[in-house]
Amino acid sequence: MFGWEFPPINSGGLGTACYGLTKALNKENVDITFVVPQGEQSNSSSHLNLLALNKLEDDSTYKSIKIKKIASILKPYISSQDYKRIKRKGDHFSTLYGNNLHEEVQRYAEITKKIAEQSNCDVIHAHDWLTFPAAIKAKEETNKPLVVHIHATEFDRTADHPDQIIYDIEKEGMKRADKIIAVSNFTKQKIIEHYGIPADKIAVVHNAVEHKSRIHNIHNIHKKSHEKIVLFLGRLTVQKGADYFLYAAEKVLKINPNVLFVIAGSGDMESQIIEKAAELNIANKVVFTGFLTGKDVDKMYSLADLYVMPSVSEPFGITTLEALSNDTPVLISKQSGVSEVLHHALKVDFWDINQMANKILAVLQYPELYYNLKINGKKEVIRFNWQIPAGKCIDIYKDLIELHKLKNEQKTIKIKKSNHNSNCINKKNKSKRG
Amino acid sequence: MVNICMYFQVHQPFRLRNYTVFDIGNNSIYFDAKKNEEICRKVANKCYLPANKIILDLIKQTNGRFRAAFSISGCALEQFHLYSPEVIQSFRELAKTGCVEFLSETYYHSLAYLHSKEEFVKQIDIHKNAMLKIFGHCPKIFRNTELIFNNELAKFIESLGYTAILAEGADHILNGRSPNFICSANYNDTDNNNTNFSNKIKVLLKNYKLSDDIAFRFSNREWKEWPLTAEKYASWINNINGNGEVINLFMDYETFGEHQWESTGIFEFLKQMPIEILKHPDNSFMLPSEIAAKHEIKDTIDVHNFISWADIERDLSAWLGNQIQRSAFHELYQLEKEIIATNDKRLIHEWRKLQTSDHFYYMCTKWFEDGDVHKYFNPYESPYDAFITFMNILKDIKIRIRKANENNLREKDINENKKNIDESEENNKEIII
């Protein structure tokens, strides 16, 4: 399995999804070799990585997940510009890594194919574009079926301004795959429309959430009793719609000033968002926490009276499930995969800031609404269990392995047939001769 | 002898428009005229007009041996008047045959009884007057919104002078007994100065099995009786002969052409079923008032908790089952005294249109995930949206109440000032004289 990131080093839903899925697959006795790039940046916090690895190795539940890390400055959610920037920063590595994003991805692919050879796998499963060239190489090397799992397309990440290099890599991966997994019908539709892939090649497998037994020491959390908290948690990129969150916040505050808007996350739009808050004159009512990890995330969710996911284009939206799992009601963008499968949530079009503000105000004002959303949402989210998507993946693997066997058998039959034919010809020739 | 009593409910709510917090105090247009018009016309064409025609033909064809009752809510009537007046005309034609009876209900198809008897009675009177004015017909039989019923309600309706009331033949009330006999409800009748047992209000119980065979199961291909033919249905009716006196078939009129589409053959069924039933000499159709006049009470039902004809539970949970529904209900009705005091007719009318039970039904969260009948007839994407819209509107209503009271006070002041001025002028005059 090829991924970009794996907890605790992760910056988005992709890492969370890979973690949940592999853990659930492992429970079903699937052996996994998980290949991730290990960046220079995470080298500085290598103790965390090592820790994670040790932890995984010690924990018997993960005994058949092997993590393979490949040195590369590739990092999740990277763009061509990001790559140039990172490369410039660490110029002493310049001979080691590719000249541009494309080259680096190809270089990475060359290295990883060796792992594929050694691992003796039955299926290759790759998560999102960064891993596709590596996965394609692995497929060529091992002649094993390839599954590409689309957690987000370039169109989602860039709000319809795709980077050509990344788009090409995505499309190639989808073309060369034996099966594509999309995290929602919303994403499936994008794949059909933008990448010209036939619908029957795509299976939809919705994500799930890990239900930890969360014990919060709520009493330790100090929150002004009259102030309500509305939370945004996600990367500060154009995809996640933090700007719409601010526009709605402005409208809310005009009617109810006792609300604190918390923005948790970092990203290329961070300074822009901070400036926007100032420009809207609500800076004193908006708190930026930066990027949160681990327990802080759960703590933040449970502090909030409402979690808002205003994404412009969200293939799934695991954070929604995490919020509900932490007993926090959610207001989500209709432009998301999770809104296909989640009922007990408020939903809005991301651009409809009036409705967004309207619904935020209602949750803060009517305790009955808050409780109903919270309790029913929690009941519903319990059913989103990683074993379900894992089961679907296993079915897909089985079909592919079966098909692969048949193909190989046919090939051998063909070879035998052609051998047989040539024998016949020889015989005929012989008989002619005779 | 079996008497078959058919009653059809005709109702359309005034659906609300997408009213946000930013409309409060700025805009008091609550109802979605466009959507209501669209739905009203659609249902008129798909259901009311073709079904009325079939019923009229049946009455003529059978020389009045086929007959049926309707209960038409005021909200539906108003919308017909606005958007499809031809529907009212076609009901008038039915009324002229004398083979059709109109029942009494709350004009606003409301849950008012659950909050205030005073408000409840007012709405019944408004409806009664509308029936008199439009059809020249004074309803004598009562049916409460969604067949909501209990002992106390029966007693109260009796005190209003009705001879019969309709109710759901719910299993947990009947405990294995037949719904096909006239019942009375178990209440102490001395308050109504009615000591004679036989004068108690008669309860007509819906035979839900035979009713729902048409209303819900007719087009269900998974059902082992599918396809349901008129002959088969008539044979079920004939089988009851000897085991019952009255078969009450109660259903939404929208069953014909709207819930069950024309392509399912529902109209053909409606045309043939009465003819098939009438082939048996012991069967006859009767109106609820005829049933009440002819049949004696044979049994008593004891209903403490409210029953209704909704969902499997047959209780109030479709409208008041969760916290948001109860909260919206409470907020709405706690305005009663203040809003009546404003004497603002338009404001009161709009407040009453918000009482229509459908608004609470839309907020129902049970079965929400299964996408069943609640969702199909729901103009909202979610029950939470229904709640938010409704509560926003109540906020605006509150502002209007306050303004109306201020105006009333000001007018009172002006009048008093005027009076004082007039009086002082009079005094002046006297002085001059």
C-alpha cells in the first residue's frame, strides 16, 4: 500500500483514513506493507517517527503492518510551487532529489519499486496522486493488480485550478489502475467528468471514523459561560472554505456577539485569512490555534458548540465524523462526500453565507436543536466503523485477484495453444516431408 | 348486512418559504406562494379533479348507492380558491348529488386540542362556517386532525353537539376485538348531562387493514396480494359479512393519483371497486351520519393516551416525538393569549396557519435515515431545517405582536385624547352658550 503520510505524522484526512483503513484491514487478516515518503522536515522530528514505528511494532494488533519509509522531500498536499520552495530551502540536498516535482515523484517511484518486488504482494493499493507513479512502477514490476484510492482530486484541492503536472499523474494512475476507489459519489462524479473514466471502473467506499473512548476532563477547560464556540478545523487552503466561515461569522456576530469563532489549522491561506478577519472587523472574535494534533484535536472538538465544515469541494470530510464522535453537532457543506451519507447534520451550500449564519445562530440559540443534532448525530456516527470500508476493499481485492488469476491462466493457455499450434505445424510439415 | 363507510381526507398545508434569521423584523412573508401554487395545481390535476369525476360518475351510475364522505381542511380550501377554483366547483357538484357528506374538523388542520380547547373550538367554528358558505352544508360528524383521539376528546366533542366522531381502529386499543362495530369511548358522561348510555357519542373506527390495503399497499409489488383487483377486494369485504356491521375505509384522498400514481391502476380500481362491492346484495355504502343514525353502540373502547392514524406507533410521536417538535409547539401556542388580544385578523390567521400539523410532521426525526413517507412529503431537506425556519418565523410573529400592541395602545391614547378634546370643546361650547 502506498500512502503519503501516516499518523502521528499527518496533516490531513488522508493520513487518518489510511490509518483507520489499514488497522481495520489488518483485523481481517490482510498483511500490509505501507510505503511512505519520509521528508527532511519530519527528520527534524524523527523521534516522533521512530516512536510511531516502535509503537506499531510493539502493538500486536498491527503486527502485520510493515511501515517502509523512503527518504524524499515529498510531503502531503504538495504543489509544484511548494516543491520548488522546499528544494530551495534545503539546497545541500539538491543533488539527491529531483529538479522538479515531476522528477522527484519519478525518482521516488524508482526506489519504491524494489520494495514492491520484495514484498510479494497480491494487490497494490495506492492512495492519491503522489504515490501513483510508484504504484504503476510496482505494477509493471510485479504484474499485480492495482487499486488507486481517490481521497481528493486536484480539482478539489485547488477549487478547479488544477496543476497540469499533478492532473496528468492522477489521470495516468486512474487509467493504469485495475480498479478505482472513490471516497464518495461526489468524488466518483468528478472522476468521471474530469478524467474521463468509465463509471463501472469506480467503486464508492465511504470513509469511517475511529471511535476512541474519549475521556475529557471537561472541568479543566475554561470557557466563558456566556460565550459559545463555533469551530473550523482544517487546512487553510482554498479547498476548505475558511473564508466563507469568516463571512458567516461576521453575519452571526451582528446578531449574536457572544460567539467565539475558532480556526484550527494551518496552510497557504493562513495570513490571508487572518487579514480577512481584521478586514471584516471581527478579529477580536476569531481565534487562530494553528495546527492541532492528537489529543488537542479531540479537546478542541469537545469545546465547540458547533463544528462547521464549509468546504468548497470536499471528497469526504472525516473531520465531520470526528466532531460528532466527540459529541459536537455539525454544519457541513453540501459540496461534500460525507453529506451523502450523514443525515443528522445541518447542511448548506458553501457559498450561501446567509444560510450558514442562519443555521449557526439557530444551533447556538435553541438548546433543543443542539441536543437533537448532537445525540442523533452521535448515534448515527457510531455506525461509521472502519470495518465496513475495509470489508468493501477486501471484496475488491478478492475480485481483482480472481480476475488476475483467470487472465494469467488464459495467458498460459494461449501460450500452450500457440506451442501446440506450432507443434501441429511442425507435425504437418513433418508429415508433408514424410 | 355490511355497511361500507368511505371517508377521504383532503388537505394541503401552507408550506413555508426559506425564512432566515435575517428576515426577522424585515419581512413578514412566511409562505411559499410559488411552491404552494405549484403543488396545489399538480395535485388538483393528478388527483382531486380526476377522482371527483370518478366519484360523481359512480354516484350517477349506481343511482346514489355509492356514497362517500370528505373532510376538507380550510388550508386546502383556501389554496383551491387561490390556485385551482375548479376543484371547489367539482366538490360543489358532488355536494349537489346529496350522496356526499362533509365532515367537521379544525379549519387549520391543527393540533389545537392538545393545547387549548378554546382555540380548538374557534377553529372548528371557522371551518363549519366555511362549509356552510361554500357547500351549504353543516357538518354533523367530527374528525380530528390525523384522527387524533382519546376518551376526553370524545366527551368534549359530544358536548359540542356532534353525534359521531372518527378514530383509528388501533390494535392496542382493540386488543383483538373487531373495528367493524360502532363503539363508545370510556368516559364519565354526567358532566354533559347525558345519563342515557345510548346517547353517547358514537365512535367510527377505521378498519386500518382494509383501508391501508388501498392507501399504502396497492402498488407494492412485494405484497403477496399484488396486484389488487376490485373483485379480490370485494371478496374481502364479503368475507366480513356476519362478523361486522360497518366497515370504515378512511384514507387520504391524495391516495388516488398522488400517493398511488395513475399508472398503478388506482383510478380503474376506484371505478370498479364500488361496483364489485355492490354486486353482493347484503353490501351497501353509507355516509358517516347515516351510520350514526342507524347503528347502535355495541362495544366500548378505552383510550387514555392519544391515538392517531400516523405511522406504526399510531400515537402523537409523528408531531411531538422529539424535543425540537415539542419546543416549537410550545413556543407557538404560548403566544395564544397575546396574539388574540391584538385583534389583528391577518396576524391571527397567519399564526393559525402555522398551527397546521404538517409543520411539526416535517420536524420528525424518527425514520429520517430510512427516507420513508416522512421524507417524501417533506419540502425540507432535513427536520432541523424545518425547525429553524419555523422558529425564525415565530420570532417575527412576536415582533408583530409587540408592534400591534403598541399601535393598539397608541390608538387608545389618541381616542382618549380625542374624547378629552371633544369633551373640553363641549364644555367650551356650553360656556359660550
